[in-house]
Amino acid sequence: MSAVLPTADLPDDAAPATGRRRAAALLAWLLALSLLLALLGASVGSTGFESALHMGGDALAWQIVWDIRLPRTLGAWLAGALLGLAGAIAQGLFRNPLADPYLLGSASGAALGGALALALMGVSLSSAGWWARLGMTGAAFLGATGAVLLTLVLARGVQHTLRLLLAGVVVGVVLSAARDLIQVAHPNILEAMQVFTLGSSAFVGWQACLLMAVLWLVCVLAAWALSRLLDGLVLGEATAASLGLPLGPMRAGLVLALALATGTAVAHTGLIAFVGLAAPHLVRSLARATHPWQVWLASLMGGVLLLAADILARWLVAPQELPVGVLTAALGGSYLLWLMHRRGFGGGA
């Protein structure tokens, strides 16, 4: 699909209508592609592609599809959808096309929480304390949430965007250093932490899928309801305030949705690079739409990107498997380099 025509090339009354039509068409394409990739994901095993229709009455084969492949496929799509949504919120909220979901320190906090849990699991559970009992996923989620809260405290709320960004960078650096110290003190957790930092959907089950689905729906509806602020911020904070928008409460709601979406995805699939950064860029290049459309489209695009990468990671070197985070970083980085070259290193997204 080609990029949309600039709105200046269209009559004033035609530009919004054309934008809506193209956004609706992209929405339909993304839904269809998501369904196709879901069917494909259920057919990818350790030996490559195999059709579930050819499994006949093999109960074990169907159990593998139902208990392993389907939840993994759905989990990869949901994690990507959460990251795509978080990326759209971050880029709109910070008015920066290079903003990604991890700007508020959530990735470093999740990694620190996971490292603490793994280190404590090395001792007996009776003396490990509640943090170890949370498990890797629960500890990573609490770590991500705690990192965002610390960022908000250091930034003194959400009123100043630049202060919020700087606080997020500082929190990320400090928590990453703390994680490294734990890994040095407990070298036995390095292998498990490597899986977490490189990203994987291999451990997602049906219960995790249900939790991610509920939280995705909550976050995307909240972002859609508050997307008027993102449209207003395109013209600047002063203009947004002059439109009568309650900047403080709406910005706080968007930050909460951003943190919840990012923390949920990272806790279940580890650190996945570039999906949250690239998904909004792709949407803007394919459909010139307002933010109420963008939050839905970027979320669907993120799901498609991560699920496609997960299928490739399972298939390229089968029966071995590539870390999906490495694949998304390679593909996403290549796309952004191409985008920079196409825009002459000076154009905005």
C-alpha cells in the first residue's frame, strides 16, 4: 500500500473523509492479516509448518496445538498490540516520533523485578519472601509499575513533559545498574535473564492470554477516550489548554494506560524491541488519521508485527528458535534506517 496523499492536495471537505476511509480500510486489512497470521501461528511447530487439518485424530497433536501453539500465538499478538498502543500514546503524549513505550523506565523496572525474583528463587521458598513467590511474571510487572511510579515522583507529576522524559531516562539507567549488580552477585540467573531480555512468547498460557486481553481492552478504550488530548497536543500545550481540555487529568490517564500496557506486555514476553516504536510510524505512513483512529490502528499493527516476527523466529532455524526480540530489533531497526534515508535524515515522521 502506498502512503496517503497530503491533505493539502485534497479539498477541505474531502481530506477528513478520505482519511477516515483509508483508516477504515487499513483497520479491515489489519484484522484480516491478524486472523491469517493466527491460523499460520497454530501451524508452526519445532519441525516447521504443518497443517492442523492433517493431524487427523491424533489427540496428542491437537493437545500441542491447543495448549501450546494457540496460547502462544494469541499471546504474541496481544503483547504486540499492547506495545503498539503504548507506542502511539508515547509518541502523541511526548510529541516525539522517536518516543517508545519504555521511556518511563518500565523496561528497566521489569528486568530488575525479574532479576530479584530469580535471585530469591535460588533459596528455599519458605525464606524467599513474597517477591519470589510472585514468580518471574508477577515480579516483572510490579517492577515495571514501581519504575513508572518512581519516574512520576521524580518528575513531580505529569505536568511537565520534558521533566517526565528526563526522570524516565534517569530511572531507567539506575534500575539497569541495579539489575546488573544482582546478576553479578547471582551468576546462576544469567541464562534466565538472557531469555527475558531477548524476548520470548514461549511461556505464555491461556491464563496469561486472558489477563492480557482484558488489560489490552481496558487500555485501548481508555486511550481512545482520552485521544482528544493527543490531537490537541499536536498544536501545542497552550492550544490544547485553550480548547478547554483538562490537561492534567487527561495526561495522567494516558500515562497510566501507557504504563499498564507496557508493564503487562513486558512481564509476559520480556523486552521486545522496536514494535512499539515502529507500529505508529507504519500506521502514519499508510493512513493519515487522527489519534482516535491511530490508537486502534497502532495497536493492531503492533499485534501483526510481533506475531509475524514470532512465527519467523519459530520457522527460520527450526527445530531451533531465534529470540523474537532480536528479530524485531533487526527488522525494526532496518525499517527505521530506511525511513530516515527516505526522508533525507531531516523529515519528521
